[in-house]
Amino acid sequence: MDDFDLDLDHLDFDAAAENNAAKLAAADAAAAAAEALPDEDDCAGGACKI
């Protein structure tokens, strides 16, 4: 069963978790910045105000 033994010692799970957290924080910040922009065409969510 040596073919199925996995050596995971070379993987850095802590760094991957930190990297993922940083990407999620950046995505949250970008989403918050996009929500702060005013509607230029008076349309909200694709439905124009009449």
C-alpha cells in the first residue's frame, strides 16, 4: 500500500489559510467599496425607477 501513502509534510497549511483569509478580506473590501458608489443612472438592481 505504499502507492497510497501521502506525504503532506511539504505542504504549508497555515500559510495557505492566511493567504485565503487575506483574499477574502480584500474581496469584502472591494464589495463594500462598490456598494458605496452612487447609482449613476437612477437604476437599482437593474430595474429602472419610473
